[in-house]
Amino acid sequence: MVVVQQQQQRFVASKGAASSAGCRRCQPVAARRSRRSASPALQRCRAVSQGPLNSSNANSNPGDDSFSEGDASTWRESFVSLDEIQSWRENGPATPLLDTVNFPVHIKNFNLAQLKTLSKEVRSEVINSVSNSGGHLGSSLGVVELTVALHHVFNTPEDKIIFDVGHQAYPHKILTGRRREMSGIRKSGGLSGFTNRAESEYDPFGAGHSSTSISAGLGMAVGRDIKGRKNNVISVIGDGAITGGMAYEAMNNAGYLDSNMIIILNDNKQVSLPTQYNGKSQDPVGGLSNTLARIQANKPLRELREIAKDLTRGLPGPLPEVTAKIDEYARGMISGSGSTLFEELGLYYIGPVDGHNLDELTAILKEVKNTESIGPVLIHVMTEKGSGYLPAMTASDKMHGVSSYDVATGKQNKPQTKTMSYTNYFADSLIAEAEKDSRIVGIHAAMGGGTGLNRFEKRFEDRTFDVGIAEQHAVTFAAGLATEGLIPMCAIYSTFLQRGYDQIIHDVALQNLPVRFAMDRAGLVGADGATHCGAFDVAYLACIPNMVVMAPSNEAELCHMVATSIAIDDRPSAFRFPRGNGIGVDMQALGVASNYKGQPVEVGKGVVRREGTDVALVGYGQSVNACLAAAEMLSEHAISVTVVDARFCKPLDTQLIRRLAKSHGALITVEEGSVGGFGSHVLQFLSLEGLLDDGKLKVRPMCLPDRFIEHASPAEQLEEAGLTASQVASTVLTVLGRPRDSLEVLQPNLKSR
């Protein structure tokens, strides 16, 4: 103990000498790295990290996704067996220790055995809870021990833990006073499926999109320093999220600013979702995954580090430069530049660490916490997604996002539907087009399952590109493909395409390159809530010169728009489609082939779906169906309604809009998008054409309200947005000066009074 104290004193003394020479930020990265390498505390962390996981995996396949026999005892301690699950019956798992925990402060004095018991009970609670509610399971199971260790070691909420994306935060929610509310997660009025500042003081930063945690954490760390506080800041980021460029921008800045913060890299080799599909076991996307695998498997590096540490312990006096050079040699010269990637950015690297070994985790976290003035530290933690629950561990997607399921088998309770999802109609239609044109390629950003491009890849493996969580790169990569005469289809969720906006303008539209954007999850998205709502794509794309912007009203129209975008070869184009299943139209009658190949439609031309004389309802996208239903309701009130499927926001069918304006007393636009979208373009045209000047035409744009709509069922969200068929009909009746009838449409029981 005396020796350790002396080493720490020498470390502090060396720090003082460094600070007297100038501020930490002004020192070169190499000098700061040398300073950290001299820290006995951090060297002890490295010693701990060279445990059974690493030694037993020394000769393993870097792509191996399982822990070794040397770690079997670690994960078996928290494994939830079928016998245990069957004993739960209708009362759920027995959790006597967890029942004593309401907040993290209650686990501060737990010993190691109690922490292990708590971890197993938390895992059982997550499995049982999500089996009833649905949600993100696999990612939460993978971080149970890590979450328990973090809350045991650190003093939340004073210490800040930022979970990247936040879908792995179910154990965190359970331990921070929200256990009883877990049954309502992702439901109306219930807990968010992600971290949410408005929900708990233990959620210091909201999430939902990836690669943000390091930037946010660094901002909190610098803010803490400015205020003279001493709390810890911990960013937990996965190996998928860390492929996003924003994470590297943040690490680069963190290395320069040199504020104390901890970055935990949760490495479970699940960069893309799912990693295994189409009957194959795909390698994680990107060069970073290979770098991390080399770090995990590098036996010479670990052995030389041990020699370096032994030499360090035998050196007399404060020799930080010598010890730093030994450590630098161990980290860089033997392993090659790959394993010092993080250190070249200015972060002190510790790992890999077994993320299911509470002994290692707590020891390392305590050492890092108790070491002052060390700058940014990255702890590389190895976890297994779905850990401890066999159905998740063996599923291709590790049961990432699930509906309710049978807890004993993991079989999900998915309703039987007569139609496919819009996602699958899109994918199959693209496949049909690609069968005829070898230039067509598909691009997605680590979302092959969500975008349907895994189906495309099954048929065209060499024409499918997963770029990782890198939407900016995806857009410009597609632009480059377009310059070579290929036909790129960039399939990205509406909410995620926001992340590549500058590239859409500068790299695609400005050069008028024919990149096609297929935006899934357009409009309201139900349980995923505001973070994934595709509200803004019409507004942010239709304002860009050269861009064609369209939306299908049903699955047949979607197939036609896939064909239309392929046919547009002189400018960029984009089409949006909703989450959920098709409405069940007769595909053949609407011109779609049996293989879902559509027919190109005339660009900039809408279609009249129903002729009337009194009011024109102009729907955009799936809102057309609400307009048709509203027209039926209004016919009972002797109102003749024209319903138009606009198809295109840009170019707008100005000829059709002009005719509607001149032949109807009221015109109402309906869309499941934000202010500034389709309705705004219609109003812009009507205003410039002087069609509003005589005051004869009443116009009402119906769109999403100017606020974020939180998680709920799709029907509940649509009603909150005011875009149901009855609400459209009610708006028409109000415009026509019939308030009593307007109320009757919304409340049919008024008719009987």
C-alpha cells in the first residue's frame, strides 16, 4: 500500500511539473500520452484488462463472436436457464435483491457476490418485462453487468452517464427508479424507449440517433471544468455507433481539449442490424471492426505490455518519460499502428475488458475514477449482445428489436397480415428493376434489415453496399457511383437522412447527379416516437433545386415510384413511404407485375381519385387514404368531394391545382409531414398565381403540428396529430360553416341527442 501511495505521489508530482510548463491543452498529444502512460493507476487498469478473456482468446479467430471457455464461469453466473424461466409462471422472476433497489445509491455498498446476484435479477427482469411490452432486448441484455458496475462505482446523477442511441438503457432505467413503469415503455404516456432528459435526472442527455454520446459528454466535461466542478462524465458507445464520423470528430477534439472524461466502447461485433442474415454470418462492416478484432487477439502486444509494467515497477524515482516510452513501444511498435488508433487521437486506451466480468469492470472503473487529471480515457469493453438469454444469443439479430414474445422460447407474437410491409414491397420492386438493369446498386447505412436491402443483397450481393452508420458518407458515396453511370438507390430512414443533409445539397443536387433516395419510416412511427419520426423530409428536400420529391399512397404506387426514380436519369429524386403494411390494393389491376415491377409515372402529375364539386381534398402520400375515407363520411352530409392523389410535391402539378382552385369553394391539403412541406408548396403556388386574391377560395393545410409527438400506437399518434379521416372531415365541415356537423363527425354519439 505504501508503494502504491508513493507511485501515486510521484505521478501527481510529474503532473504538477507538466502543468507548470504550460496548460495541458497546449502540450502535444504525444507529450500528454506519455504523461498518462506514467500513471500507476492506469497501468494497473491495463494489468487488469489482460485477464482471462484476452489470454484465452490470444489465438482465436478475430471474427469469433463468442467468449472462450476461460470465461464460461463469468457468463454462466448470470445466464437465465429455461428451468428458471419456467418457474416464473405468471408472477415473473423472483428478484429479492433487486426489490431492495430503488436508486443507484442502494447498490453502493454491495459486495461482488451481491453485484453478480443483482445482475442476474436485472437480466431476468429485462427478459420478463420486454416479453410483455416489446422493445429493444438484445442490446439491453448485453450491458447488464456494465450498467450495474457503472452505477455501483460512480455517483449518479452527479456523475453523468450518457448512453449512445439509448436503446440499451433498459437496465439503467430499472436501476434508476423506473422499474415499475417498464410495462408501459414505448406506449402512450409511458417511458421512452431511449434515454430522455424530461423523464429522469439520471438521463443527462436524450438519444435515439447514434454517434452523439462522445460529443455530448465532452461538452458536459468542459462545462464542468468551466464551473470548477469535479464530477465524472462517462460516454457509453457501441462498436456500431463509433463507426459514425461524428464520434471521431468528438474523439479528436477530446484529445485536444484534454478534459477528464471516460469513453466506454461497448464492442459486441454487431455493427449492422442484423449481423447474420440470408443464411450467412457476415463480418461487421468497416475497417474499425478489423482493428478492434486485432486488438482483442494480439498476444505479443499483451505480453510486451506485461514486461513493460514489470520494468516500470522496478524503476526508481519519477521517470515518467522512460515508463511512457516503454508503454508506447508496447502499444505501438509491436502491434502496429492499428491498436494505437485511439491513442493517436489523444485518448488513453485500456482494454479489452470482459464486459460480463464484474470483478474486472469494477476494479478498472474504480481505478480510472480515482485517478485525477488524466484527460480522456477509452475503456474497450467486450460484451455479447443478448447475453444470458439463449433465444437472443442464438437469433440472427440477437433479438435487437422485438414485439412481445413467449419468454420460454423467444418466439415473437407478430400478427398475421394479408399484405407485406412497405419495406418489403420496396425491396422486391427494386429487385425486379435490378433484374433488368445491371447498373442498379443498393446502399444503406447499417440498416439492411430495416430498409429491406438484405432482401436485395440476397439476390445481388455484389451490388449491395453497407457503409456502416455513416449517412453523410452514404450520400456522397452514392453521388460518386452516379458519376460513373451507375444507378444508386440510397435507402435510408427519413429521420436518419437528416444526418446527410449537406451532402444531399452540395454533393448531389448542386451537381445534379441522379441519386435516388428511398426514405422508409416516413411520417409517424408509433412506439419509436419522436426520435425516429419521419416528419421533415418533404420540407427539407422539396426546397432543394433540381430535386424530384414524391410519395406513394399505397403499395402499388410505391412500386411505380421505384420504377419512376430509376427512370429519372437527369437529376436526383426521392420518395417516402411509411412504416407498416400495405393497405391491400389489387396490385395487378393497378399495373404492378407479379414480381412487383412497377411502371414509371409521369413526373409532376397527380391523379384524381374521386370527382366532386364542393370541396377538394389534396392528399400527399398515405394521407390520400384518409382523404378518401373522409369523402365517404362527408357524402352523408350531402357534401361532394374531389379527392386528389398529388403523387409529387416537386414538381407540383400546377395545372391540376389551378383547376381545383377555380372549380371548388374550398381546398384542403393533407400530409403526414411537418409545416413547410407539401401544403406550403401548394400555398406558395396559389399565392403567386393570384388564386387567393378574390377571397372566393378557402384553403386549409393539414399537416403534423409544430411539436414533437411522443411514442404511442400509430392510431393514437395520428389522432393527436389531427390527421385521422374523421378529423379531415371535421375540418371540411368547419370550413363550410357547419360546426354542429363538425362535432358530430368527431363524436358520433351527438347524433342521438
